[in-house]
Amino acid sequence: MSRNNRNNDTTRPRKSGAAKARRLLEHRKRLVSLGVSEEDVLHMPHDRIRDLLGHPKQLKRALAK
């Protein structure tokens, strides 16, 4: 048995760039469907998009700031 078979950190598949881009596109579509304008979503950083999707009930208050 080799050492890499026991170590799950080195055998775990990595996220691809295409998968990240696809996920970000889905997140943007979700925000637009929740009522945020497309232009605002395009200018948001990725972490802000994820934060807003984590608390959809507080979305209007978060965007007012």
C-alpha cells in the first residue's frame, strides 16, 4: 500500500476553472432572480455574491447599505 492511497488530501480531485466559472454563473443567475439588477451583480466581487446568497431574506437590507 502506497502512502498516497492513505492520504486523502493528495488523492482528492481539485476544482477545475470551468467548474468554478459555471458555479459563479449559477450564483449570478440566482441573484438576478432574487431581484438584484444584472449590472450590479456583474460588478460585485465573488465573495460578496456568495455572502448575499447565504442570506436571501436579508437581501434588500444588505443592498441598501
